[in-house]
Amino acid sequence: METTGTNRPILDPDAAADLARALFDTPGEFIGRAPVPVLSFEPGSPLRRRRECFGEVYGAIVARLGEPTLYGGSACGPDVRWRDGGRTVLLNGTGHWALLSVHDTALLEAAERRSFSWGGAWTITEPHDVDLLPYLWRLDRGGPGERPAEHPSARPMPGLDHFESALALLLGAWIEQLPVQVGDDWAHFTLTSAADRGRRLQVSYGIEDGLVVSVDDRDGPCSPEHERLMRSRGWHSHDRGWWQAEFPDPDLADAAEGARIVLTELRARGTVSPDQLRARDITCRDRGELLLPGLGIRA
């Protein structure tokens, strides 16, 4: 494949699958070379279009290599890995491109551990760099290859504004990336706060139901005043004691709005710092281990 020597784009899905097979079978010939673009996006492409385009390439590569060892994604695009202890074939997104590459596993993961350990904001006055993390979410379903012995954890968020931004980025990543990698399966987690023990806020996304955030308000008063209060925070509807906000076909603006509603509710009920928060019941349709290092809170 002459294109791999110069790293010119390979924009045909079958040719990309051929390259993936070569990277997988003979990694020594390619480790150290720059990633090869296998897909390009127009600036401002909607998430639905990005999903469809990536799905063609992803499907062709999976047909050639089999299911990946690890699913996942960053704020910039998917992060899918066919991994063992020696080499990792990586299909990842970087803004306007999807890239295919192969790496020495130990070197790649050591560099990523440094990013998780030392990246980010140290104080609430510093900007976060969650959008630069190698991945925001990772799903291990025991696929072919070898799983890492351990997974890095992101440094805790210093402020609630940082956490709101991180949550919006995670939800945006799920909207673009989950349907291609896990089909109709949904992802879910529950947020709790030490400032309001027993209260649960639930966050879920799946291609069938869209993005849904909800809060347990069964102890709230049934009054017009309370309903106006909850709607002023952004909640859409009330069902059996739970307030919900639903976005059936979400985009990035909806991801940001969902995160805003969650943080508005947390603040209103007394949360002042991310170290009061915990993510629980983290799952992707109860299959495998779903990790959310991009949130920067305890799990």
C-alpha cells in the first residue's frame, strides 16, 4: 500500500480495512509512523452525518479484524482499540479526521497515563483541558485481545463549572460515538451528591430514546409553585415523582443543555464542589465495564 508510506488519506472503507489488517498483522513495519487519515469531515458537520460516515469505515474494519478489545471516544471523536500487550491498533477521531495507526502498547498507555495524571486544571480559575484527554469514556466488553491491567483516572475537577463542561463533552461524545460502536445499546449513570444524600439524578443516552436526564423529586411538594420552580430550572415533564428533560434526537446544543440542567439542579440543592459528587450505576446495557474518566469525579 503505497499510501501508507506517505500517510496520504485513504478514504475508501475497504482500503482502510486493508490497512488495518496490515497494521494488525505486521505492526513492526508501521509503529512510529504518523497516523493515516481514513475519513474526513466537513467543518461543522452534524453529529448524525459524522456517525454515518464513521460507521462505514468502522464497519469495514470490524468485518476484517473482528470486534475491538476496547470501545470508547474522546471529545474529538471515537477511540476504538484492537489491543494486546505488544501492539495497539487505534482508530480515533481528531476533529475533522478519523485516523488509523498502530502503537507500542506500553509506550502509548504510559503517555496516556501522564495525560490523565498531569493534564487539566489545578484550580477553579484555570481552564480545563478535558477536550484534550485521550478518551472520555471507555467500554470493555471482554472482546478479542488483552485488556489493560489498570485504567487511568482523571484528576478530580476543581470546580462545578469544570464539571458542567466535562459532562457536556461526555454527552456530546456519546451522541456521536455510541450508536456506531454499540448499536441500540444505551449508556447510563446516576449522580449523587453528599450535599443532598439520597437524591438521584440519572443521565442516559441511546439511539432509540435519545438523551434523557432526570431527578428524583418524590419528596417535593405537589403545588403550582414547585412546578414553576422545576420548570424554571429546565425540566420538561413530571412523571411519578421524577422530573425529566428529554432530547429525542440530540445535538451538541442539547448535550450542553442537558449538562446545564443537571448542574442547575445540583447547585439548587446545595452542591458547591465536584468532590461532593459521585457517579454510580455506570453501565452500557449491563454488558461489560463502562468507565467515565472524563467526568473527573469519584465512581
